[in-house]
Amino acid sequence: MENKIKQSGNRQNELVHILHEVQERFGYIPPERLAEIAKKLNISESEIYGVLTFYKAFSLEPGGEHTVTVCMGTACHVRGGQQITDEMERKLDIKVGQTSADGKFTLETVNCLGCCAIGPVVTVDGKYYSHATMKNIASILKEY
């Protein structure tokens, strides 16, 4: 029994590692790769799908050229994080989790970026914009 648990844990770790490699190569996890991975690890595609949908780090769809992330942690939320998100959706004409029609932007939210003192925080491709306001969203997006 203990041996099966170890094998299962190793397989899970291997799956996550493989998924990261695939996503790094393609920018997302192409659905046609699921069967290939399932066969290699001797697991079902539904198990892989469960992992893909559990971890926010993985995407089943190609992302935009730029990823816009709005922090929704408590400090950012109480300082206007939801309003920032709503304005981003209006400016980009997409909802959270979507990519703009021109393929330029993907909009995401995260639970916390860990920089509460400078919130609300927006990142674009990992570049941090502190003390984001409704007024500076357009200028942030214009840089890209």
C-alpha cells in the first residue's frame, strides 16, 4: 500500500513537471498533448484534466501576447481591486480569464501578489504597477 502511494505521488509530481514543460514550450497546454501525456504516465486524460483545472498556473487555451493580472487579495480588494478589474474588462473588452480578440491581452486575477502595502497592484507580463487607479489603467495598457 505504502509503495503505491509513493508511486502515485511520484507520478503526480512527474505530471506537474511535464505540464510545466509543455506550457513553457507552447504557452498553454494543447488539448492534443493530453493523450500523449496520459499514455506516457499510464493515467487517464481525465486525471490530467483534473490537475490542469485545479492549478491556476496551467491554461488550456493560448494566452495573449501580454498577460494583465489584477491582485484581488484583501488589501488590494478593499482599495479598489474589483473596480480596477471591472475597468480592465471594459478597456480590454474581455472578462477575466479571456484573451482579447486581437490576441494582445489576457486578463487574470490572483488571490495575492504579496505586496499589500503598495496595492492595489496590477502586473503586465510580470512588471508591477503599484497604487493602481481607475485613472491610470489606460496609461498602463497604452505601454503595451
